[in-house]
Amino acid sequence: MPPLPWDLAKVDLPPYDEELHQVLRRLRAELAAAAGLPAYIILQDHGLLETTAALPRSMQELSMVKGWGPRRLAEYGDRFLEAIASYLDRGPSKER
């Protein structure tokens, strides 16, 4: 995946799991490619990072993360929640 277009050191974010972040970035890229849209239409970078940090496990929890409005939740929420749940079930790789 290409690097983020902005410097994370200048953004005030809670701690997040980089491996999960990459999983969610790949999912976003797949969804965007399938829809013929730029990735930021699926979810902007900052929203993706906040989602990674929040570790939502339900639609209600996901709806509290910045960037997740009703339309986005309806269209993509289940896929992101499934990816998060799958990642948490298997745990981070041992290679970190």
C-alpha cells in the first residue's frame, strides 16, 4: 500500500494497531475498486485511522466513529465490522 498522504506525527490520534490498519486499508481499496470509486469516498484516511483505534464491534459503536454516517454504515459497515472481528479473533501476527 502507498504511504499516507499526510504526516501521522502531526495528527492527534489515539494508539492504533498498524497491522489492523493495513487490513482495513486493503478492504477499503477492494471496495473502492469494485465500485469504481476513489478509496477516500469509501472512507477518508482519518476516519479509517479512527476506526482502527476505536475497534468497534457493533453498528452502534461504528456509528460513533467520525466519518461513519447512515449511508456509509448501510453500505460498508458490515464489511468493516467483519474484518475487525476476524482480525481480533485471529490476533496480530507474530512477526511484529
